[in-house]
Amino acid sequence: MGVQITPSILNADFASLGEEVARIPSADWVHVDVMDNHFVPNLTFGPSMVEALARSTHVPLDVHLMIEDCDRHAPAYVEAGAGSVTFHVEATRAPVRLAREIRAKGARASMALRPATPVEPYEDLLPELDMLLLMTVEPGFGGQKFLDMVLPKIRRARDLVRKHGLETWLQVDGGVSLETIERCAEAGADVFVAGSAVYSADDPDEMVRALRARADT
Ligand code: DX5
Ligand code: ZN
């Protein structure tokens, strides 16, 4: 797989989400940020919203769970039609069991790390994951400033994936823009979430293509 762009609808117009998703036909995935007001101080969607979105588009949904008790709630998002489900390592009690359950139900299993969570303790877990998400802001809100401090961790994660001969995708999320995407790609990321960069652009689909081109160079 080459570079993939997954626009986040967190900064889209929630009153017309179907149309907002239809504005980005060039996207590889649509990133859906699920927040519960506990793991992060913000509240967004649940499984029924994911199910409605899945019915409204052919673009697969990349669901990012920022919720407590993801061990209990994650499977419902696979059943709702997500193509990929990401849980946070800081919120799960049983990451191996949860990743296996997500895969067994038919979605790609992915695990996220907050900016201060190191990747090394999870090296042996990588074969259980289809994707590793390295947060480049503290999760909770769109439009925050990209954290350069995460770049060395992206490099170390890429080295671990390579060392084990894995195909694990490396996703970055938070503050990704035309200005920061090259640094992430150069460090080894290959899946890029972009929220405000895409939805504040005059032509969101053009921005998706521009981001992909920038990451590809
Ligand atoms: C933040 C979310 C992100 C957010 C990214 O907690 O996980 O997906 O929507 O938004 P930008 O690209 O504006 O930082
Ligand atoms: Zn996200």
C-alpha cells in the first residue's frame, strides 16, 4: 500500500455529514472520531451514526475510538460497518484479545498511542495489529498544533515494523497539513488523518489530492 489519506469529519458540518463525506471522493478512508467525554473531554458519535455513515458512502470508515471501556464497546463498531477500528492502548485492558476480536469480526484492527505513550513496550504486539496510530496531538479536538516531539517515535515504530518484516500501517493523526505531512512521511508514516486541513479548504477533495502528492514526494 502506498500513501493513504483519511479525512476526519470531526471538523465537518455535523448537520449534513452525508454530504460532507460526498465532498471527498478521493479519500482512501473516512476517519470517524468517537469520543465519550471520559477518555477525552469531548463527545461525538456512537455506533448508530457509524452505521448510517457506512450506508451513505462507498469509502470505508476508519473509526478512531477515544473511549473508556473499549474492550466492551469496540465490537459494536465493526458490526456497524467500520472497515478499520482503532482503540487506545491507554484504555484497553486486553489489547491482544480485543485486536483478535476486531479481526475475527471482519475489520482491520488498530491500536493508538497518545503522544507520551512509548511504542517499545508494544513491539511484540505488532503482529496482532493491521495499523498502529501515533497521535501527533493530545486526542480530543480538531485544529490543534502538530507535535514535532512525536517524530522520533514514528521513526522508531517504522524500524520495529521493518525489523519484524510486518506490513503494519503507521497512521498519524493531529495537526497534519500541507506543512507537516512531509515530516511525517519522511519519518515513516503511511496513513494520514487530516481534519481541519481538509474541511477548512475551499475544495476539500483537491486538498486530499494535494496532501497525498506532498506525502508521496
Ligand atoms: C483528535 C482527533 C483527530 C482530529 C484531527 O483527537 O483524533 O482525528 O479530528 O483534526 P486535525 O487534523 O484538525 O488536527
Ligand atoms: Zn482521530
